[in-house]
Amino acid sequence: MNKKMILIQTIIQVMVCFLIFGLTGSTEYNKGAENMALEGGTKGEIPFPHYRHQEILGNCTVCHKLFMQKSGSVENLKAKGVLKKKQVMNKLCIKCHRAERKAGKPHGPTTCTKCHVR
């Protein structure tokens, strides 16, 4: 990624933080749904404990640097060709779960079949 794109992403993240924290004067904001069901293609949907991930990660941008904090944003970006089909799961979810497992920490599923529900 070139320096210009990194600068643009940083500016956007700062603006989002300002909008969330600066205008409201509060650290309370819409955290989204407690639990979600993510589109999982032909293998079935993926139950996603959203609040649990927020508690563990403590930083929404870990995931949301790839997609907006808006319902349907992942599917929308896939349809536009901005995100590849398995990019979020492979680059974020499984990679993080495997790193936690390797570090000997509690972790989420590390294989596709453990997440997808038919």
C-alpha cells in the first residue's frame, strides 16, 4: 500500500473518531448488534458474537479498517469487487484466531467448518 493511501486511511479514521467521540462528548456509541449472522455462502451462515469480539479486541478498527461499521457493508464491498470473497475471514478472523491459539490464549475457531452453520 502506498504512502498516500495510508495517509488517506489515517485521516478517515481520525475523522470517524472525531465524529464518534468529539461531537457527542461521550464514549458511548452504537456498538451494533450483540450477535450477528454473517453471510457464509454455500457453506452456511456464520454466527458472530459481535460484543464478545469488541470486549476482547478493544479496538473496532482491527476489523473495521477493511469495511464500514454498517450492516451489510461486507456484502456490499464484495459485490463491488472491493473485497474478495473470503478476504475478511482469511485475513482477519482465522489469522487472529490462529495467532491467539499459537500464543496459548483462548481463541475462536480455526477452521471453516467450525464457524459455518448449515
